[in-house]
Amino acid sequence: MTDPDPLCPAWRRAVTGEVCWLDGTGEPRALAVTPVVDGAVACVALPYARAEEAASLRGARRVAFTVTDSRSLRVGAAGGAWFGTPSVTDDTSGEFFTEELLTQELVKYPPSRTLADSPLLCRENWWWLPRIIVRLRRVEPRHTLPARTDAGRHALVVRERSAALAVDVVDVADAADERVVLRGLAGEPLRGDGTRALVFGHDYSMPDLERWEPWSLSGTLWGDELTVTERRGVPGGPLAPLRLVDRLLRQRALAKGCRRNILAAEQGI
């Protein structure tokens, strides 16, 4: 029996993936995510601490789900991008996530086990279970992308091209420059014409994923050169285990963000 969704087999296997889109102003956006599936539909389940990051997904017309990290691909296999229409729903009770998706997340994302790996933990950390569910509908055939084999240099570049969302994989030689030269891993030159572009990468500690660090460069792309106007994170940043106090502070901030945004969603704010 074949899977009706051409994305699902790759999405099921992947430990990490990315969601890319253009917001209402045409600004490119991207998130690193844990791939899960709802039956035969590829989706992601974002904790409410990420509600602000994902807010503009609700109005996006076209979204790309991508699998590009070589650790989420078979040895020697290429990555891929699948474009489609997003469907975003709020699961503020956490019932759907707990019943349908939690088991998948526990396998792929070990930090979730410290919060929701038993009925007792689920009661204590109730705020971790409500999720923003993003499903990809009307999925188009796969767009082949090169695999990212160097998380400190290889990244996605997300932009508008020919009035549509476009995603490529590039090598970033020196991300510290104000004007960053991007080399397409597929061998094709980039042809930016002054459009806004986002260079987005991420790396994580293995096998625990305790540290999962995204980095990005935003700016204007002319030819193969990005004039950087905003930076977040550091390519090739540290992935050493956190100290106990840092773990506690991170969980406290996570819980606070989730609770605040769950309340806002319930109140329709």
C-alpha cells in the first residue's frame, strides 16, 4: 500500500526538519521542527512557547516542509522540499497531541521525555501538551535539495522568486561578514535581484538533542551576495551539555512562555 502523501515517508524517518514560508509582508521565515504525522498527513506540533515565531504561518498561502540535515537522511541521499498549503489549528487542551502525536515526539525529541513520558509528568507539565498543529495539505511533488552535511556552514536560503516561495541549500563561507557570499550546493548560481532573503541553519547535540541551536541571517540578496541586516544565533555555536541551573532556568522560561500563550489562544487574543 503506497502512502497518498509523497512527503510522509521522508517526514516519518526524519529526526529534524524545517518549515519555511513568506509572511504577509513577503518576509521569509523558517523554523526548525520535529517531524510528526497525523495518519497520512505530514505535520508539526509546536509548543505554545513558539507561538510568536509561528504567528504569521496562519496567514501563509504556501509553505515548504523540508528535510535537509544529513543525519535525518539515508546515507548519501539528497534532501528535499515539499510545497503545499498550510492548515493551522489550536489544540489548547492538548488532547489531540497527547493521543495522536506525543509518542512520535518522545521517540524523536528526547527532551520531551523529561516533561511528558508518564501520566504523572503529563499532569505536572500540562503546559507542554497543548500545541499549535500545522498540517501540510495539497502537497506538491518533491523538489530535490542537497543534503546539509556541515551544520556550521550549510543552510537553507528562503526567499521569494518569480512571485512564489523558493528554498535552496547554500554554503556560507563567512557568516560574520556584512556582505555574505552564498554558494549553491547544487552548483547553480543564486540570482537575487534585491529581494529579501533568509539564510537559516541549525545544529543539535546527538543523541540527546538537549542543545538545538538555530542561526539565521536576514537581508537583501543581490546575485549571490547577501547584505545582512539582522543576525540571530551563531553558526557552529556551542553544543556542550547545559549546567543543571541552566536546564532549570530554560524549563522555567519554557513553561512561562507556554502558559502565557495558551491563555492568549484560549481568550482569542
